[in-house]
Amino acid sequence: MSKKAIKMSAQHKTYPFWLSIPALSVYTIFVIVPIGMSLVLSFTDWNIRRWDDPKFAGLQAFKEVIKDPDFGRAVFNTFLFAVLTTILKIGLGLILALVLYKSFKANSIFRTIFYLPCVLSMTVIGVLFTSILAKNGLLNNILNLLGLTTWQREWLGQYTTSMAWVIIIESWMWAGFNMFIFISGLQAIPRDYYEAASTEGASSWKQFTKITLPLLVPAITVNATMNIAGGMKVFDIIYILMKGGQSTDTQVLSTYAFKSFSVGYLGESSAASIILTVLVILVSFLLNYFFRKREVEV
Amino acid sequence: MKKKNNPVKILILTVVSFVYLIPIFVMVLGSFKTKGEAVRFDLSLPEKFQWANYEYVIENGHVITGYMNSILITTATTLIVLIFGALAGIYVGRRKGKLVDTVYNYFILGLTVSLQLATTFALLKSLNIYGTRLGVILINAGMQMPFTVMTFSSFIKGIPSEIDEAAIIDGCGSLKLIFWVLLPVMKPIMVTNLIVTAINTWNNFMVPLFYLDSAEKWPIPLMVYNFFGRYARNWNYVFVMLVITILPIVILYLCLQKYIVEGMTSGSVKG
């Protein structure tokens, strides 16, 4: 036996396949099987009355879903939410990181504050913000104090403002997370790049666009991919701020799937879940592809 | 050489910090107010600190039950994820070949998938674990598994295999090697995954909302949401409930900040 073959067989014995079986089974049963079931059952007339006896119905559930104007709205809101929160989180995160990446004592206190919402539960944040945005809530009180009574409104009472607020809250919550990813990216950029640029008389804006940004692309990739996937899957904040996702105009895909599920339209709910999953995979893949091409080596 | 922080910057940052801190202040102050004071939602101090609010909520908010459920669900999920994930991570990180690549890619597939509400419900029903904490634990663990396996395997790849070989020459068997040699070396990534899994599970709202039907099994986020629904007029109580919910997390965060931040961010960078 060659040396390599001995090594291979030693590896074979030392790290047998069964090591992965516990993880594979939990993951397969509780993540992959439901996806497979969704794929199959969304092509049937499965609903709460035909629980045990779904019949093949072709694309009917998908047609049903796509015909539903609420679904169209949900898709639109999902993308609106995902895209705007991604931009805001990256923008705010980057600004905070640029201001705070040097290790001063004061900076670390600010970082602690800006990161705090990331460890809290969205339920708490959501309930807290209903008190801020209520008709007699903190925000309207502050506007009153500032003499801006005409600006007061029922923030969660209409589509535009309530959508704007869920986007703001989500971005507020995760900007600190993006900040830390950017900080670790910034700290990895060698100082002498900037020194060399300074001696050659490059302005700080030029240094930012020619050195900082290109070298931050990997961090942007991480943030963008995570933000967009997380944003598309949004459920909690919408559900909590919109009173259990009752109103149809602020519906997103997850709350749409929940609503069809709770009225017993299981086929439609599965179709919506599958559409969401496919969209998330597609978008994260494209985004990753787009950014990876722009990454440069340090 | 290094310049001091400039005061204008500090000032602006302080103002921005208030955007983060004011909601917290409103909540903490509100929790000590009377019902009437609390619904004014302002930053005034309470006339008299109403400690009785806390007594009332602890008695009526099922806080203890919620905590017990959260602790149970989080601990079990985290243990499953860490042990199963580490074993699979070692397999994927140390072996080479087609099968290993397939297993790895199969796990990676799960990084972006989202919860299949209706069919997961059907699955739990058919396994007879709908409405049980076990069902919630297993779903959480399954959803966390891809990330864990990925981070464990990439960490293992960075550990020189000489230490394994030395242990094997010393007569270590598979399990002994894994538990006595590899797992101790994997401590940093263990801490990362522990933190990520525990925080995700503790804060998860969707899974217990969908798959736990009785209040005595609810973890704390659901207790809060339900309490908010029942006491929507008693904002002082709602604020107490929120304070009680986040207090341990905030204390943990302030103490273990370095690990939490590093864990959560380094974990995602490796992704």
C-alpha cells in the first residue's frame, strides 16, 4: 500500500461517516423533508378538509396564489422591505464603523450601545415601539413639545408610515451588527496603504474610494447577503407591529404564508413558502455572484 | 502621533446614542409608574416608584414559566446543535472525497432556506410532537445545523492534522480522539456557536408561535407578546414585562460582550 493509501484508510477509520449521521438526520427530517413536502403538496389541493387525502392539482395552488392581489402586495412589500433595510443597514453600519473603528475607550462604549439591540428579542423591540408610535405615544409627544403638531399622526395606522417604520426599526436594530462586520474589515486594511497614498497627496475622499471601499467589498458581500436574506424572511416585526398581520396591505411573504395556513389553505400556504424559499436562494446567489466578482486581494 | 477623539464627533455620537437609549429609558421609567403616568409615554420620573408593578407582573405574567421554558428549549437546542454539529464538522473537515463534498454542500443548501410553515406543521403532527417543546427544539436545531457544521468544519480544516496523528499513534480511538483531543482544541468556535445558537433560540418567536398551542409551554417572547395583548391598557405592566424579559440578556451582554460580539460577527464572516 502506498503511503497515501494508508493515510486515507486511517482517516476512514478515524473519522467515519456515522459522525455526521446525527446532524444529518435532524437537519434532513426537520428542514429538508418539509421543503420536499411543500414542493409536492403545493401541486395538490391540500387543505385542512383534505388533510389526509390531497389530490394532484397541477399548478392550481400557484395560480390561486398569484391571482390573489394580496399575494402581489406581499411580494412587493417583501422586496421593498428587504432592499431598503439592506441599504439602510449597510449605510448606517458603514458610517458608524468609519467613525468608531479606532480603539478609543469612548468608541468602545458607543459600539456597545449600537450593538445592544442585536441581542434583544424582536418581540420586545416590537412591543416597545408600539408604545413609541402609538397615537399618544412618545414620538407624537416629542413632536408636540417641538411645536410640530402638524407632523403628528397615527404612525401605524396607514400603509406608508407603518411600512416606513418597520423598515426604520429593523435597520435601527441591525445597523450595529453591520458596523462590527465593517470594523473587522477596516481593521484588516494595512495602514501603509494610506500612508503611501498620503505621501502621494491623495485626498481623504480619494483614499476612501480607491482604498477603503474596494478592500471592504468582502465585508459588504457578507452584510448584503445576510441582510437581504434576513429581510426577505421577515416575520416577527411585521406580525407584532401590525397586530398579528391582520391588515392585508402591509403583508409580507411569511405573514401571507401564515395567514393562508391559519385559515386552512395549506396548499396555498406551502406554495407561498416555496416561492419565498426559491426567491431567497436566487437573490442571495445572484448577490453573492455580483459582489464576489468585485473582490480584490489585499 | 495618534490624535485624540474630537469633541464634535463625541457630541454627535452621544446624540445618536440617545436614539438607542431613549426607548430603553421610556421602558425602564414606565415600569415604575402608575397606569395613568405610564400612558403619557414620556421621559419624566415616576411620582413614586411603584415596585408593586413588578410583584403584580411576576405573579400574573407567567414570567417564571416562560423563563423555565426558554431555558429548557435553549439549553436542549444548543446542546444538540453543538454536539451533533461538532461531530459532523469533524467528519466534513477531516475527510476528503466526493461523499464529503456532497454532505458539505447538502448542509450549505440549508443556509438560505426559510421555514415551511404548513408542511412542518403536518410533519410534527405525523410524528406526534406537535405542541411539544421537543418539536420546537428539533426544528430550531435543524435550522441552526447548516451554519454550525459550516463553521466547525472550516475551523477544523485550520487545525494541523499532526495532532490527530500523534494521538492515534498513542493509541487513541475515534471517540477518544474526538472528545479528548479535538473538542478541546475547538473551544473558540464552540463558544461562537454556543452564543449564536443560544441567542437565536432564546429570541425566536416564530417557531413556538406556530407549533406550541398551550400557554404553559411558551417561552418568554411569546409570554411577552401574549401579555401585551391582554394588558394593552396597562402600559406600566407591559413595561415591567419587557424589563424582566431583557434584564438577564442585557446583563449577560454587558459581561460577555467581547465574546458575544466576536462570536456573532466572526461567525458570519466565515460564512
